[in-house]
Amino acid sequence: MSLKLYRPTSEGLVPSPVHEENWRRRLRASRWSPAPLANPEATEVSGGSGILFFGGLAVLTFLIIVGGSLIGLWT
């Protein structure tokens, strides 16, 4: 969807033609191709262990915040 601009003429307002342009294509050089991103030092982590890690981190953070407020650490 694009906004049509109307130009004034002697017959009234006439919509100007809309040019669909892909501005991203003009930013890319035709000879450029990215190198493959391989990281031999990194190991893949399964989805379940990632969920467990970040879920545990969230629970630990929650417990620290609640525990700190119960003992009056931030008062």
C-alpha cells in the first residue's frame, strides 16, 4: 500500500503514478557476497537445555528479589 500524490492540472487533481522501488537493492553491491559464518569454538545447545537454563535464571532472579524484599534488604 502506498500513498498516491495528486497533482493539480487544468482538469482538476490527477493521481501521479506510483513507482514501486526496492531501495534495498540499490544499497547492495552486485559483487558482494557474505562469507560463511562458521564458529568452530561454539557448540550447539539443545532447545530444552536452553529453556531450562533461562527458566532457572528467571526463577533464581525472582527468588532473590522476593527474598531480599522479605528480609528488608531494600528498605
